[in-house]
Amino acid sequence: MTTQRFTLGFLGGTGPEGKGLGLRLALAGHEVLLGSRDFARAQEAALELAQHVPPQRVRAALNAQVAVDSQVVFITVPYPAQRSLLEDLREPLVGKVVVSTSIPLAFSQGKVRSLPVEEGCAALQAQALLPRSRVVGAFQNVSAVDLLAPDRVIDCDIVVCADDAEAKRLVMGLAEEIKGIRAVDGGALENSGYVEQLTALLLNINRIYRGSRTMVKIVGIRGLDTPTAS
Ligand SMILES: NC(=O)c1ccc[n+]([C@@H]2O[C@H](COP(=O)([O-])OP(=O)(O)OC[C@H]3O[C@@H](n4cnc5c(N)ncnc54)[C@H](OP(=O)(O)O)[C@@H]3O)[C@@H](O)[C@H]2O)c1
């Protein structure tokens, strides 16, 4: 668990995923910048979070300012918006840890499918668009609805994938600051593709068991799971 406090920025931080992660990480003591294409929308989102955390801990900004002012930047826009957004922010994001949460999904006829991505997956696409940033894939399987309920303990694992070991450790530390979450090292960034695809399965299960918000727990990890008597 990290004790260092960071400025964490959310591109598209006005949606449930950006606001939810922002809320949880502001509660953990970090400064959070909620980004938007529209400053008024970002302000509205920041006011919402300020009901639960000290107001000075949450600020509104345009996405471009978020990229400049944040130490760690989360991509929390829909997958189709990622390419043009990141192309515009390549320079301010140089050297920074960038967390890819986006999932390439298609919804049709009551079903959810994973979309093919030329680069392999959304996280690899982000890394290709930001060659001098340190992209980490994480948080793709967590429910934003649960993140947004500040008193709810989120009992799930977050699989974190990256090629940069230090960036991965940092994001695993951030994930574990959210009550109930355990971070699991998912290996290289290319493994993010499996994590992203798992979300399609979870959403299909949510549709079968109406009202569910399924997440993931991985059992049997030697050294992480509680040993059983055998
Ligand atoms: N929702 C979940 O439970 C969940 C869970 C895990 C991962 N995710 C991933 O997290 C990401 C965000 O999810 P979300 O549900 O929060 O998404 P969302 O509400 O659809 O979008 C988030 C924000 O992205 C911005 N945006 C939308 N279209 C854009 C465009 N064309 N260009 C630039 N910005 C645009 C909007 O902000 P402004 O209009 O203010 O600019 C919007 O409020 C997605 O990639 C999703 O796959 C979501």
C-alpha cells in the first residue's frame, strides 16, 4: 500500500468510472482532478464528489489541463473516444503513468461483445498512441456503481498489467487503497486484453442475473490467498 499522496487526473472524469475512481482515491487522501471537454461539466462532477470528501481534494479542469497537472492520469472515456483524445495529449503525458480502464465493447440485441482492436487491446492501443508514457491496464472489471457508493466495501480483485514494473507497483498500491480491493499482478501490458474481454462476460452474466454487478476474484494464488488446512 502506498503512503505517498499524488495528484490523480481523470480524462473524461465526468462519467461514472472517472467519478467513482476519483471519489475512492480522494477518500484515500489523493488530490483528484476531474477532466472534461467542458469545464462546467467538470465543475458539476467535482461538486458531486465534494459532498463526500474535503472540497479542496477535488478539482475540475479541461482534459488538456488534467494531462499537464496530474502525476498519474486515468483514461476514463469510452473506448471509441480514446484515440483522438490521446493523440492530442501525447506531449503532456510524456513520462507519466497512464492508467487504461477502457474496454472495447459493442452492445446489440441484449448481448455484449468484445470488439477487435488492431493493436491487440485498448491498453496496448493507448501505449502505441503514447509511446513515451508508462501505460498500465487496471480497473476494467470493477463496477462504477459500486465505486460511487462511498460506504460500500468493494470485494473484488483488480488485475493490473504493465510492462513498466514501477508503474505497475504504483497502480497496484493505489488500487489497494480502495477498501476491499486486492490488486493482483497480471503480468505484461498485453495481458490487459484478457482482462478487458472478461468484462464482456461479466456484463452478459449481469444481464442473465438481472440487477447483478459481477466482479472478479482470483483464487489459488500462492502467497496471496489464505492457506487452507489440507
Ligand atoms: N461504467 C463502468 O462501470 C465501467 C467499469 C469499468 C471500466 N469502464 C470503462 O471506463 C470508461 C468510462 O466509462 P463511463 O461509464 O464512465 O463512460 P461514459 O460515462 O460514457 O463517458 C465518460 C466521459 O467521457 C467523456 N466522453 C464521452 N465521449 C467522448 C468523446 N467522443 N471524446 C472525449 N470525451 C468523451 C464524457 O465527458 P465530457 O462530456 O464531460 O467530456 C463522459 O462523461 C469506459 O472506457 C469504460 O469502458 C467503465
